[in-house]
Amino acid sequence: MSTSEPMIQREIQKRFNEVTPPLTNQEAFQESQRCLYCYDAPCIQACPTGIDIPTFIKKIASGNMKGSAKTIMTANPVGASCARVCPTEELCEGACVLNHSTKPILIGNLQRYATDWAIKNDQVLFKEGQPNGKSVAIVGGGPAGLSAARELALLGYSVTVYEAEKQAGGLDTYGIVSFRLPKAISLWEVEQIENLGVTIKTGVKIGIDIPFHELLSTNDRVILAIGMANVPDLQIPGENAEGVYDAIELVKMTKDAPFPSHLKDKKVVVIGAGNTAIDGATCSVRLGAENVKILYRRSEQEMTAYDFEYEFAKQDGVEFRWLTQPVEIVTNKSGQVTGMKCVKMKLSEAAEDGRRRTEPIPNSEFLIECDAIVKAIGQKRHLSFIEDLGIAHNDGVILINPDTMETSNPKIYACGDVIFGKGQGEAMVVSAAQQGKTAAYHMHESLKETYSA
Amino acid sequence: MADLRTNLAGITSPNPFWLASAPPTNSGYQVQRAFEAGWGGAVWKTLGDPILNVSSRYAAVHFNGQRVAGFNNIELITDRPLEVNLNEIYETKKKFPNHAVVASLMVEPNQDAWHEIVKKTEAAGVDGLELNFGCPHGMAERGMGSASGQVPELVEKQTYWAKEAAETPVIVKLTPNITDITATAEAAVRGGADAVSMINTINSLAGVDIDTWRPIPHVGGKGAHGGYCGPAVKPIALNMVSECARNSRINVPISGMGGVSNWQNAIEFMLMGASNVQICTAAMHHGFRIVEDLIDGLSTYLDERGILSVQDIIGKSVPSFSDWGNLDLNYKVVARINNDVCINCNKCHIACEDTSHQCIDMLKDPKGHAILQVREEDCVGCNLCSIVCPVDGAIDMVELKSDLPPMTWNERQSLITSLKDHKVTK
């Protein structure tokens, strides 16, 4: 008897449910009691958005859940998502003074507990500001764009967000695996911002549906928060074969039911060793792949994925092939992937940037049989769009004044992944949120003198 | 192993841990279970004219996740017929002849009533009697318990009446709901008490339900004050025991109680003059089995110090407990922060800065690491920083050598007076 499709879907859904269970009331209460309520707390300083962590935890302890959620969301308009995706051991929890005596407070989990409460209890945490007669267009409805929109709405601006996808939220909605961040969390944050009177136009591509200069001429300011684009080509033969996927697209497909079945029982190789490669691999496992291997041309030491992500992939049974460089995608007659031809690499001395280079070992070519290939070697930029704007950029990385987020055109601000790279910015959601705030505050400062009120 | 046997005015028990007169000692079944668990004695739940109780009787105060920091009750004395209790006392004493069984008694302030209950109770074979002049709720409204215990004359007179009939030692249990407990303790001694015990519970309202606006606990929506006990009252009880212990007119043994929760607490009470301790709330929180660690901890403590008998520690700290006027004004301690141990929570800084003497600075060491430092010349040695510090060993209170000889306030005042007198006579 074959298993029915709805049953299979339910089974897969279970695998995409959040991995980390929420804290129970009792756990949250006890953990919140453990917080020392430090003065001038290092966890606050370690948070890019400067959430007043001891205060929100104290409020959990006192039973003031609304106040706790508000403390978090005030500092970070995507605080519910960040509770789940922040690399807390490198930020707040890493800075917790209890690292020096017992063990750090579970700040991320407590933040999730407080924001979950607000979500479940349908709380209205903020009210829009008195209209000030100014309007701002924001291109891109991801963490940076939403964060800027929220702050501007509180300050009384008329804000319109243009989002190319069907739903806003950007990376939080589409790019982070459901078992870390369910879509509903990100969409709640979007809803909070819409409730402040922000207009979010989805499915609209600026530069295609609406020309950019129109935004510039009809608004007082424009914010670019367009993030990054798809995974670039591997630039090896066979790139266009049937069975080659983009890791970002793959994750996006798993953010909503129905789940795709194209990787079921397949042998999958993932190219790359960053956090997105881990996502591509663990999603493949959950979609029913028979075997998943991550190929990386450097070694374990050089991989850029967070340690906990690496551990997580290993727990999922993902295999790692280090010092392995793909050189050709092998297909059958009908153009379907059947394998990846690779060469063995060896590490050379560290280069100027401290990272060791690799070089191929002669005559080390070998074949890894597979049915599907997931590319996760970084992200492209919206280069041609950016070039058309006439603002300064470095290979698609928009150049800004990091104190103000202002671009070379004083009417245009930029934040989020679009400014990340070439030694500028940070790749984290929480940094994007802070940049959005910064852009909003400085824009407000620059427009103050022109108020009609 | 040290000798843990104790003797309170002739009442002996295998160890100093007695169950106080309260719900845990309501019946023979309970007291026998307690003795089997290792308790040295028990004061039976107060005998008197059986009363009626209400339903919903206890409430506790939880603090920052710690359950039962304090405990409040509105239960009255025994609600079982006197004969039932006396039979069970007889049976219990027969099974456990070496354990102390003391009966708590409460009757109206009447000579005949006291004579009658004392005789009946002693006939059941008790080792001693404890007169309940402390119960603050319910019975007090009927002129008994703390209503008697707050009036020294009534304490003296009723103690005298009980003593007229008693052949076993009479302990008088005192209420803390009075300005100066030594006044009623002295009255008990004048009445002939063989020992005093303290404290009974403190008048209390455990809380108000902020959703329903009803008192906690409530009986069908209405509440009344109860009696407070448990860990939160220990410092109050310890002070009252200490004040009685250092009062030369209260020259009878003391049975100490009020928040005793562990063997350390028991040692504190005994050092401050208690001959034994009575415990209730800790047992209600965890069961009779806690006595195992009470005995074990006390015994190890004594062995480690080479003290052969627990009786050797009784009252040893009393001479060091005095009046404020006898404290040395020239004694000085200051806080020192050990930055190797400090975890930089900065709680000491903000406590000192906002609420004490602004003498802890947040600085950077030469390597740029955050450190905390006390300006000793401004430190008054208040201890606050070391109290709020969450890490053992991060802040030491260090004794500084004084350039001046010891001088108490009283000495200073008498010196000033003598100088004035000197001037006058000159």
C-alpha cells in the first residue's frame, strides 16, 4: 500500500517544525530569575540593536510580559526573528558575565519566550507617530527595510515599502530554514509594521514595474534595502543540467507547504561550506534525500558556517568532503545530473588575509555519483540595478557613510546586505535591523528643519 | 560522634530538634512518624477546648522563584477531643520513652481551667508542658493565646496557676507581637516558668490577589490576619532569643524557634542561648526526613571542631551581643574587590553609587579590561557591595588597623560628661 500524499506532507512538515522547543513557563521563569540584572550590562553592548536585555528579562521575572516584548521590539523591530537566528553565543550570550562563574543566561530563548507571548496574545505594542507630512520609499522589505520603516512610522513619516516577493520579510520570510525560523514569525513582524500605517507593496520590482527615479521624485527620501540576489554560477561545465539547484531557492521552497518531492531518495551534493550550504544540506535531508554530502575546496578549519550549524548538519547525517573542488557536472543523455567530477586539493601557506589558499593535487580527479547538486557558494548582487542608480558602489556593494547610512546621493540611504561586503557592514539579520534604525534616525535628523509642523 | 543529647529544664531528648506545636504534631500517627525519622522531641498541637477550623488555612510568600520564603496560617489549636489526643500521647510516649513529648496547652485565663488541663495532660505521661501564650489569630479574639501573652500580668498569673498544678517542667511560649519580648519573658519567670520558648507566629496578611482583590488566603472571599513564620522570620526570632538570653532576669533555659530551616540555623540559635530548637515550616515544606541532615550537619560541625557535646555551644555567642552604645566607633572595615574573581556585573557599583557612599569606581586596567575599584578613604564599610555581589570571593570586607584606641558611644558620652563635670568643679 502506498502512503498517501497528505500523509507524506504531514511527515515532512514535522521535519520542518522548529528544532528548538520553546521554554515552558516554568523554565522561562527560573531562567529569568537567574539573570543578575547587571548594571551597564555587557550583553546590551554586545547586541547590535542594543536591546536592554536585563530589563526585558527582569520583566519576564516580574510577569510583565507585554513590557518585556515591548522592550525587545522597541530596540529591534525584527526581535522575534532575531531571538531565533542570532548567533547568540557570539553576541549577547557570549558577553554574559555568568560565562565567568556558571553558565550564561539563555537570552535568545528568553527573547523568543517574550515575543512568542506577544504573538500568541495578539498584542499591539506600538502606535504610529503624528503625521509629519514627509514620505519615504523603501526598496526591499527584508529586515533592514522593515526596521527602517518601523522607526520612520513611529516618527510620523508616510512610508511605502516595495517588495519584489509575494510577501515581505526578506531573508526572515524566505531565506532561513523553517526549522530555525517559521515563516509565521517573520510575517507577524511584517504585520506589526503594517499596523503602523506602513504601506507594503509586494510583488513589485523597482526598475521593472516602477522606475527608480519615480520613487526619488515622489518621496522626500529613498532607502535601498534590496539585499543580495541568487547564488552565482559555479562556472564549470554542466551548470545548466537538470538537477542543479540554488540553495537559497531550495530553502525558499521549504518555507511553505506543499513541500517539493524532487529530492526524495536522491543523492545530493552541496557545494560550499557557509551557513547557506548547511541550510541546503539539512533541507535536503528533511525533504527525504537518501544521502547528502557537502563539498568544500578548503578544510574544516576554513569553513565559514557557525559551529552550531556544523554540529547540527552532522547530527542530521550530512557528510563532509573537505579539500574537494568540483570541476565538472556529469549528466546522462537526457541532461540529468548523474555525478560531480572533483579534484583533490591541498592547502598552501596563509595569504595576506590569513586565509590559506588551496591548490589542486595533479591527477587526483574522481567522481562523486549524485542525482542533484545544490549550489551554495555565496550570493550575487543586483549589480545592473545598482549601476543604474548612479551612486557610488564597489562591485555592487553600495558605499555609505557608516554613521548615517547615507549614500553618495544625500536623498538615498542604504542598509542591510546591499552594503555588506568588501570590508563594510555585517551579514547578520540583527545588524541589518540596526542599520535600518540608523538610516531612519539620520534621515529624520536631516529632514527636521524642513518640517511643515 | 558528638553527643547531641539535650536537656531543657529537665526535659531530655536524643537531639536538639523538636517539632514545634503545629499541624505536624496534630496526631499520634504524625508524631510517631517524626520520631521514627529521627526527631528528638515534639510539642503536641495545642490542647484545649476543641475548636472549629475554616477551610483554606495556609498561604506562603514566594520570593524570586524561591518557594516558601515565609508562611502564614489561620489554623487554630487542635480540633480533636482532648481524650483522643491524650490517648495518643500516652501511646506515643510508651513507644518512644526516650523522646521528649511535650503538650502545648491553651485554656481561658482561669485558675481552675489551668489546673484541670495540667492534671489531665500530665496523667497521659507527658515530659513537660508548654503554655501557648502566643497564637495570634482566632484564639486571641477569645482572650487566649497572644491576647494573654501580650499582657505581662496575665502571663505571670497563668504561669503561676499552671505551676500550682504541674509536676513536670513548664515552658511558656511567647508571642513576638509585642514591643519588648523580655517584658513577658520576665513575667513568665516571675510566674515560675521552668523555661521560655519563642517565637510564636507574627501577625500577618500573606498577600492580596491582584486579580480578584481578595486577601490571601481567603475563606469564601473574606480573610483575617494569620500568623507568619518560616525562613523570613528567622532574624526576628533570633534577636528575641538573644535579647532574652542576655537578660540576667530571664535566668531559665530557652527553647528557640522561628524560621529554623537547617542545621546552621539551629547552631545560630543555640550559640545565642537556645537549649534546643523547634521546627515547623521546614518540615511542612519538605517532610519529616529533613531531620536526617539536621542531625548529620550538626554532628559533623561539632566533630570538626572537636566539641564533644552540643550543650557546649549553648550561649557561646551571647557575650558578644550587646547594645549599639557598646560598639567600637573606631573599628573600621572597607571593601576590597578581587578583580580576578569579579565577573563585572557592576552590581556593587550601582548599589554603592545610587544607595550608599559612591565609592566604587568603574575603571579600565592598563590593558583596557574593565575593573571595579573601591576608594577606601570614602568607604564606610557598610557591606552593601559584598551583599549584592553574586560571586563568592569577589569582594572581601577587610579590617583596617585603627590609629585610635577602641571607643564606644557610651564611653565617649561618659568621657564628655566627666570632662564637663571636671570643668564645673574647676
